[in-house]
Amino acid sequence: MKAGAFQLRRSFDAIGLQSFPLLTGGKGIHVVVPIRPEREWPEVRAFAKAFCNTLTEADPERFTVALRKDQRRGRIFLDFLRNQRTATAVLPYSARAKSGTPVAAPITWDELERVDCADAFSVGDAERLLSRARQKPLLSWGLADQSLPHLS
């Protein structure tokens, strides 16, 4: 999973987009790419779909865009559908309705190297999460003044 997240980072870097890792508090890692709200939803979704399809075609053993879970086995699901109006996604510091009450947590790319699981933080870590949020590496997490590249 981490190798896949780092591949996404390299791919976004290659097209000039800064990205940020988010532990979901569940099983995965979200790679967040903030963009200015300059484009309409269909164009954003089309970009996300094309980006994910390109990655899937380049490495079909690692990535998939298949919606059905039985078609994803052993591969990382690239969910471009989060990029449309009314779609939902977990927000940073959201508590998850799971055993141990894990929390979705922003982390740095350097921290991702050392993290063992996507539910590394829980509501019991509130003080630690607050302290981390005030430290320099996370102060600018999710902040990037960037535009969605035009599809060619």
C-alpha cells in the first residue's frame, strides 16, 4: 500500500501537483491533491479518471479502478469517483466507527515510510494528534495553491 502511495506521489509530482498522504483510520491511505476550485465537476472527474486509468494501465498488477471488491483482490483501488459532486471521503481527524475508534490522520511523506498501518491513531491519541498538528511538518499539510492541469 505504501509503495502504491509513493508511486501516486511521483506521478502527481511529474505533472506538477503537490500531494499529501492521509491515513484513513481504516485500511488505506488517501493521497490528497488540493486544487483551486476553478473547474466544473465533470472536468475534475474526467481528469481523475484519466489519471487513475493511466496508472492502472501502466501497472495493472498493482492498481485497479474496478468497483467490485472481488475484482480488486491484491491490488490497490484508485477511486476516482471521490472527485465528483456529492461524493464523500474521510476528512482529517475524523473518528471512524470501528473497534478502537481509529482516527483519520494527516502525515508527512517522511512519516509514511515508518507507519505500519492506516489505523495508527485513535481518539485516545487526541493530545498527541493536537501536538503533531502544531508542529512545522504538518502546519502546511493539505495547503497547495495549484490548478488542475488541462487534459491534452
